Amino acid sequence: MESSDLSLCRVALREKGLYWLLGAAGTRQARVSGKFQYDAKSASDYPAVGDYVLADLNGVDAAVIRRVLPRTSVFLRKAAGVAVWEQVVAANIDVAFLCMSLNSDFNLRRLERYLAVAWDSGATPVVLLTKADLCDNVATKIAETESVAAGVDIVTTSVIVEGGARIAPYLAKGKTLAFVGSSGVGKSTLINALLGEERLKTNSLRNDGKGRHTTTRRELIPLPCGATVIDTPGMRELGVWNAGGGLSTEFADIEVLAGKCRFRDCAHRMEPGCAVRAALERGELSANRLLSYEKLRTENAYSENAESYLAAKEEKFRKIAMLNKASRRK
């Protein structure tokens, strides 16, 4: 079938091997063609929420997706659990809102992880600090966030007070925004505010102040202003997948320091002339941030090559053993 016989649609929802497409003719259920399944090399080749596809809409029971168009951006993570493959969270995103609430969900190390993945996706990351009405030290939390989010817009919001007003500057016609973050940070509530109606189900806080898991699927939703949002389920884990470029952007401060070390293969442990260790001693670099950087680099190496990951892990524990041995001799 020629491309001229196919219709351009966008994937709004994927569930149990079926897809819901948005197009000029409205919403249509679809499946991928047999040839598409045969040609697919990995799970990430299949259509994801946000993808533009060419589909044959003349099917009796469902439309047939023949082709996924090249993605302008893709938010990838390592699939949850022990499996070693990539999973597409959403595609063709212009702005990725990294949502973190200012109560018990606040976690800088997790935010560094999200920022690295977002930078690597090709989308523009924006940190969205929610539930400001539940925090007594908002200014302090913003300052802490700025320490790990250089060059990134930081937006604070409280649905109770402001609704989606703080997000309005990002809502240009034709743009796609994705909301990602842990469960219960208020993603669905914010989208309802942007829609002007209670379309998405929301839940109240638990007794411990943490949010309840509500969204169970990724969904693309057109907004009245002409922009589009993608709601995603809360992620209990976000494994990095081949995100070397994003790590270099998020941890540019550490990589600049590493470039000043005396030795190119400096491990930033006991080597003389280590600029990273010197920055730690001067208090210019947080030990927790360095640890986060090293952890994510090792994890990323595993996604690229499990063998190199295991070698790095073995080397790490070898160095720890050497340090322990040296300390016992003193």
C-alpha cells in the first residue's frame, strides 16, 4: 500500500496490544500490521503514546498501523524489573515537566536521574514543584533544586491556590507537554486544571502525606488551547537507558572538574592531582552529588553493555577492598 493511501494519525493511548489513534476523522482503534511486527527489532520500535503514524483506516474492525514516523524526541527508560531492554515512556515531546511535590516526595537524587533522562530525550526539561501549600520552607527547597538543575526552569505550583496558571506560558498551540514523576505528585490534578474539567481520576493524600497512585496508563490529551499533554503513571523506578549525553548535561559541573584532573582515567579516589576530590574538600561539590553521578554512570554502562557494567562493579568493590586494607595498616 502506498503512503498516499494512508492517513496521518497520532497515538493517544496504547493498551493490551491495541492503539487509539487521533486523526482528522476523530478517534479510531488500531493494531500494527503483520509486516510491522516482523520488521520490528525491539520493543521501542512499536508505536508509543505521542508517536505520529501512517495508518490504513479502511479496516473493518480496526485501523492498521503501517509505519511510525521518525521521532523528534523520545523519553526512554530501562524497563522496570530485572529485564534489560528499553521502554518508551512518550514520544515527540516538546516540554517534559519533571514533577516533584514539596512534601514527602522531595528527593534531589531522584531529580538528578529524571533530569539526565529528560536531557537525553531531546525534550526541554522543566522542574515542576507541586503542592507548595503543604511546604513551610519553599524558598529553601527551590534553592536546593537549583543546585542540581542548572539551566532548567523551576516552576512552583499549588492547584488549590493557582491551578494551572504557572504552566500557561508553556502552552503554545501545537506543542506537546509530558508530565512525569512519582505517584501522587498531582500530575492528573494539574491536567484537570488545564482542561477546566475533572476528566482524570485523582485521589487524596495518604495519612503519611504521600500521594496515592491514580493514573494507570499513558494518555495523550488535547487541550482547549491547542496544545497537547501526555499524562503518565507514577514511576516507582526510572532506570537510565543509553543516556550518556543526558548525564553529561546534567552533571556538567563534575565533568568540567574531571577534565582538570592530572590523569585522564582518574577515578576520583586517591589519585594525586584530582580536581574532583579537591572540589569536595573545598566544599564546592557535594559528596552525595558525586555519588549520584557515579551511580548513574555505572547504571548507564549496564544498559549499553552488561559486560562492562559487571567489570565496573568489580572494579568498584576492588577499590573499596584496597581502601579498607590500607586503613587497617595505619
